[in-house]
Amino acid sequence: MQLEGKRAIITGGGKGIGRGITTRFLAEGAEVVVVQRRPLDEDLRGLPGIHALEADLADAAALPGVVDRAVEVLGGVDVLVNNAGMMSERSVDEITPAEWDRMIALNLRTPLFLVQAALPFLRDGGGSIINTGSIEGIAANPQHAAYCAAKAGVHGLTRALAVDLGADGIRCNAIAPGWIASDLSEAYLDGMPDPAAARRALTGLHPVGRTGRPTDIGDLAVFLASDQSGFISGETIVVDGGRTAKLPTPIDV
């Protein structure tokens, strides 16, 4: 049990990547508060060690109260996982200030102010902050200018937090996932003219021969939350099956 006795707050921990992190934390002995706008799925609610808080994480004024409520349940906090986020597609000539602000608010502003609210508790015994970045903070897909900017900001914020909080015994790292299978990604592929061909092409982008699973991210998050990663801080670790390491050839284009 790598996380036995650890108390964790995981935002957006009920679906997709967040669920992969939550299930791995629970399996490794952590007690977890999942914070998100929607209720937890029934099968998650019944697991030992899990608690749920419903909150609008884009509301910065609500964040101190969210952390206080989580600490009341857990009795403290050792790990903060900033996973909640959003993505939408909009061309550069169409994006509006309101859409930009909404993307930055949840993906970038919320992690900073959740950290700020959690600091008094993390400083009690040191702790680990884990931010969910993206390979789109390193490269870009079409019509993702705001999302790419937000995730690149998460990577920069991670380094800054590691520098500023290291003297308090607090580490901060980011995980940059690639393509991770989820209900949304499957719906996207199903909407293609030839879903089977799209899946083959997608698999071909990955040297490991498959796309990612939420628990692939959860496995790394467990390590970064554990005492075994005590000398790792300020890093953004790419988890993408080698996709961004592979240079395209003419046959791929």
C-alpha cells in the first residue's frame, strides 16, 4: 500500500482521468475527497475511503470553503490533485473573451487558488501537489488555442509552485497525458465517417501500440503522491505512449 494513511483531495475525480486517479489512490490505501460539480456515480460512492463534495470549482471565492469542508472530512490533507478542467474547440478568429476567461478560470486559476487555500494544511507535514497538464501544453491540435495556453500555464505554474513551496516541504509536479480513452473520446471516434479506420490511425500514432487508460495516469499519480518520489519536484511528466516522441514520416501524413 503506497498511500496508506495519506489524505487526498482530487478535483474532477469521478470521470475519465480523474476517476483513474481516484481508483488507484483508493486501491493504494488513501482516503479521498472527490470535488466536482456532479454527484459521484453510484459504484464510486459505495467504495470504502471515498467522500464526495459538490462545488463549482470555477468560482474562486468558493475554493477556501471547499478545502475547509474536505479537511473536516479527512482530518487534514497530504495530497492535492488539481485534475478538474475543460476543453472546447474554437478557431482563433472566433474565440470570445468570455470563452477565453472560462477556459483559463477552471484550467489555470482554480489550481492556484486551491493550492493557496490548502497551504496551511499541507504545511503541517509537507505534502504533494499534482497538476493535470496535457501534451497540448507542449504541442497543439487545431482550434485549441485557449486550451493549449491554459495547459502550458499549468506546466509553468507547477515549476513556480515547486520553487516557492519547496522550503515548506511541499512538492509539486504535473502529469501531461496524451490520448486517454474516455466516454467523450469514444463518442468523438464514433462520430467519424469511418470509426474503425480512425481507431487504427490513432493507434498507429502511439509507438506502444495502444492508446492510454485512465489508470495509466493514476499509476503515475500514485507514485508522485507517495514518499518514494520525495526528490522529484517541479517536473512535467509526459504520459502519452511515445506519441510526442515519434516524428511523422510522409506515409503518416
